[in-house]
Amino acid sequence: MARRQRIDSAAGAVSVLAGAAREITLPAGVKLTAAQKPFWQVIVAARPRSDWNDADLVTAAQLARTLALIERCDIDDVKTMDKLTRLSLAMRRSLGLDVRGKDGRASNIATRREHAAEIEGGRNPMTDDGDGLLARPAGSA
């Protein structure tokens, strides 16, 4: 498996900036109810847009469904709550939304996500001096 592109390289910044312009949508054939969509939006916002692929988006939809089920579950039904909570935690780990994540040490993940958020927000921490003279793709700040 190829190594992940370094976020602090020019190629990494270009990749994140290109991903920032794309809209994250449900993969074909995946459907969510109105009650599940708020969970989906929170899950998708937890990672930079450039990090999402279709397989992860399917897992994110499954996680949104599971979180919606937890919300509807009777609090006294401990067995069901336990199963759903364990399932949701497993999906979070699969998506790299837990502290350890699948992308490496927590400090590396935090740095990567911070750089990606700055780039997606229209500011490149490596090259942007704040004068607004750098070209941006349509749809970015």
C-alpha cells in the first residue's frame, strides 16, 4: 500500500485543496432518512473532504444509521444499547475518527487535520502570506 502524501508538501497541499472543492455526497444506492442525515453531516465534517473515499462514505452512512438507532433506543434496554454502542465505536475506529486513528499517532493526525482545515478554508500555511493574491478554485474561501 502506498504511503499517505505528506500534508506539508506542495503535492499534499494541492491534493487537499482539490479535495476541498468537491462536495461530499452519499455513494450511489446508499440512502439515509431525515433523522439520520444530521448524524451523517457531523460524521463527514469530522475529517477533511480530501480524506473521504466511497468505501469510507458507506461506512459513515452505516454509522449515521447506528447513531440514529441509539437515539431512538429505550434507555432501559441495556443489551441493545450496549450492542449498538459497540458497533458505533467499531465503525468510528474503522473510519479513523477515534484518538489513535488509522493514520498514525494522534499528534500526526492532529497536525494533518489542522493543515487540511487551513488549506480547505482557503489559507495555505506553507505559502499564503495573507495578501489574498493566490488563486483559489471556485467554491473555496
